Amino acid sequence: MLMKMTGDNNITEVARRTRRRRTGAAAKKPTVADIARAAGVSTATVSRALNKPDAVSAKLRNKVARKVRELGYVPSGAARALASNRSFTIGTVIPTLNNAIFAASVDAFEETLSRHGYTLLVTVSNYDRPHEIEQVRRLLERGVDGLMLIGLDHPEEVWQMIERSACPAVAIWGHNDKPRVPCIGFDNAAAAEHAVDHLVELGHRRIGMVAGLSFGNDRARARRAGVERALAKHGLPVVPALFTEKAYSHDYGRDGLTELLSHGAPPTAIMCGNDVLAMGVMFEARDRGIAIPDDLSVVGFDNLPITSQLRPALTTIEVPSVPIGMASANAIVAYLTDGSPIQSKSFPAPFVMRATTQSVR
């Protein structure tokens, strides 16, 4: 019994010491006033430097930031949100992390937001519409100050939640004259149409397409529509056997070429819905002994960095992913700062002529 009591007393003493350590740590936690004294400025100046960095000079901002690091100050996000009625967070739902182009847009979006004192919350839907609905709901429940969506094809419930919450939102990568929310992107159909114009100018008349999956993906649908529109404009038939949709991977690009070659006369040129599918087409053509561009011209869509290093280098369309990400972030921040309306904007998507296209033999 004595040993048990002694053990209990030891446990009690350990608990007391732990509480004292915690109490001491809490008492030493630096405050805004501590930062102000260390930097030789007012607490109001520290608050502006932390919450509205653009409102103070770079020299003063750096001085405050240095003292924040030296003292180990961590501002209370809850207190900041309560005082400003903002969470200083922006939410986004992207379809997949496998696409480097999405990553480039999101990276530019986050970097721009960060300069204005905002944090980005990233979620991934993997093209699962019920999952996307749940993600948007959770972001809104967390009190995000704004939303960024990829494309314009989203469940009706998503649009309704955004409208009911009055949360400022922007859709990127798309193009629409009457969007549900402002869109900052480019005309996917026009870009694909321009690429087919190029193939027709080279003499190609039997043109196929390995497109991305169109369900839930307005960009893939627009690119296919652009190809079909160009063929019709030039009086060329849309041959169903020369059009296929594939998921985003090199292997599916290989499958796409195999499928197109299995239906009678092969195409002399193939337009691809993205660069990854185009690379798969090129790899399969190489293994089959089909020379590119002598036997088959290939056009991609994205202008991924690796495409210029392929041999032959891939002719493609450049997606303005970084300008889109920066413009979207600036538009949301401007709205949150002074109420400036978010305006739709369309960037050019240049055609990048390289070595995988040539005149038909």
C-alpha cells in the first residue's frame, strides 16, 4: 500500500511539473506588443505588416518579419479571422495531381496569393463529381474567402452552393461568353481548330484524334469540337473510326494509336487532346516502325517542358497556365481588398511549331 501511495505521489508530482512547464511556456509566448518593442514600431504597424503587407514599405515589412522570426511569434489565426471577418484562405478543387499543367497554374496561383497574405487550401476531386461536391462544401464550411475551380463543367450543386454562400469564385482554363462565375482561361476549341488548320495547310486530309475523356471535362470536349469544326470548315469528313477518347497516360496514348490503325486506311496526322497522349502515340509509332513526321504527323496540347526535348520535338499548343494562375489570384485579392468586380479574361494559346508535323507524302 505504501509503495502504491508513493507511486501515486510521484505521478502527481510529474503532472505538477508538466503543468508548470506549460504555464511557463504560455507566459513566454511572444505577442504583437513584443514584436513592436523589438522592432521599434507601434503595434498598429506590426498588425499592418502581418495582415496587410502591401500597406507598409518593403523595408519595414522585412524588419517586422525578422523580429517575428527571432522571437518565434505565431499569430493566432482564429483571432485574426474574428477581428477581420476573414479567414485569409482561398480554396481550390483541381481534377488531378497527375497533370503538370494543373500544377503550374496552382503554383502560380498560390505564389501570388501568398504575396498578399493569403493561404491556399488545395483539394483533389479525381474527376469524381460527388467527391467534388463534398470538397466544395467543406471548403465553404471552413470559411474560405474565395474559390478557384478548374474548368466550367461542375455539378449543379456546386454552383448552387457558391451562389448561396456569395463566396467570390473564378473558373480557370475555360472560355464561355456566359459563365456561371467569371472565367480566366483560353479558348480550347479555337486553339485546336488552329492546329488542324496547320495540318490541312500541310496537305493532310485524313486526320484523326486521340482526345482526352470528355465526361466532366469541358476542356476535352471543346478541343474535340474545335477539331471537328476545322474539318467541317475545310470540307473534310469527321471519320468516327479515327476519333477516340482516352484517359491521361502514355499507355492510353499508345492504345489510342493502336485503335486508330485498326480501322482501314490509317490517318496521316493525329491531333491529341494533351501532350501525354501525344507522347504515347509517338512511343507506339516508334515501336511499330512508323516514322514521325515522315509517315505520321502528330500534334499535342499543353506544351509541357519535356516536349521540346523529345526527338523529334513535339509540335503542340501552349497553355498559358502561369499567366492564368497569376491573373486569377490577383482578381480574387482585388475583389476582397476593394470590391473590384472579377472580370472574365481570355489569354492566347500559341501554336508551337516543332518537328512532328510536315507535309503529307
